[in-house]
Amino acid sequence: MKNRIILLSSVVVTFVVMVFVISCSKESTPGTSLASCGTCDWYGTNYPVCCNQSTGWGWENNASCIGASTCTGSGQTCTGCSSSSSSSSSSSSSSSSSSGGSCPGSVSCPSGVACGCYTVSGLSSNKSAVGGNQRFESAAMMETELMNTNYTEGDGKTGDAFNAGRTKMNYGEARLAGVGQGSTSAFWNYCNSAGNDVSAWTTDFNHWGSCYYAVHRNGITAQNACSSSSATGWENAMNWTYNNLSGHTTDNVRFWCNIPSC
């Protein structure tokens, strides 16, 4: 009888582990002290305000920082922001307005998918914040209009399905690629920095290779079905976006594809 109980316990433990695994779909610490150019309360986490740029995310004094205008423009509180940061913001705004860009006269959509192009104010700043990384932008542009992280923490999901960053990496894919940061909350905060986000996603993308699209769409168990129709559709759309972004990596032009949620 004792042996049977032990065996049953093992089965239960194995089942719990399986349920957890089948979920769908140089680290810097957020600044906790006042930086010389101020501190931004970014959705409950304090980050230093950049002294050398007014928009987007940057890297100063071995830490992630955020531009003052990006902080206040997103409705967040900027404490102790210096006058140099404000004046820098004015010149950046004028430069940003002149980088609107324009859509091609026409676009040819991927097979069976509706697509299009339009301009959206503020997108150029977020493109610049990620260094105009065309491949990263093609992944991020599939997820949010402004390529940012201004969505519900985790995208309303938990466990391995928890999303973070501009590309909405699910925690399962990131964890197995070695960039999970130890917990979902730490992963969320880490990916709020544009520099960290690009680095983590690039590692994730390279780790999964051709299976990236399936794992990103349908969770880590999809690694055994990398050529599913859902994954293929996503890959085609992302590659289409990537190709169209040539010459548009730092302007306000956004390309979109109508891919149903998984």
C-alpha cells in the first residue's frame, strides 16, 4: 500500500510539472536614487533621467536611463529634472516632428493577409530608442502601435505565458533561452529598458532559430511543431514587415499585418 501511495504521488508531481511547462504562448538594476538629471517614476519603478538625451531609453553611468520628455510624455512623474534635460527636450521635439516619413504609394500584402501602412506620432522616438534595429522593430511592430511597453503587466497573463518587452516575449521562451531574469516581475522590469529589451530579444531569437515563430505564438511546447500554419503566417508577416522597414527604421511610419491572436 505504501509503495502504491508513493507511485501515485510521483504521477501527481509529474502531471503538475507538465501543466506548468505547457503554458501558451550585463543586467542593470533600476535606479533607486536621484540621478543628477532627475528620476522618473516609470509605472511604479524609479529610473534615472538621462542627461545626454531627452527621448527614448539610454545608458549612462553604467545604468539604464530614460529621457525626460519620454517620461513626462507618457504621463509619468519626473522628479528633479534639470533645466539641461528640458532644453534638450525642446530641440529633440522639433527634430522628431521633422522625421515623420511617409508610406510607400502601395504595398503588396503577404498571401491571405490584410496589411497596410500609416504614420503615427511618437513612433520615431521609440524606433531610435532601440537603435533603429530593423529585425527587432519588425517583431515589436507586430505587437503594439507605438512599439512600447505601455500595456498591462504580463499582458494579463501569468507563468510561462507572461509577456514582457516591446515584442511581448513570453516568459517560457525567454527563460529557456537564458534571459528570463529569475522571475516574471524581474523580467518585466528588465525589459522596460530599451537596451535590455533588444539584447534579451536578440538572444531569444537566436536561441530558437527557425522555431522562434512557433514558440512565440503558441508557447514553449510548440517547439515540436515549428512549421504549424499559425507559426508560418506569423513568420511571413514579420518578414514582410522587416522588408518594408528598409529606409523607415527611424521615422513615424508603421507597417501592419492583420494576424489573428492565438
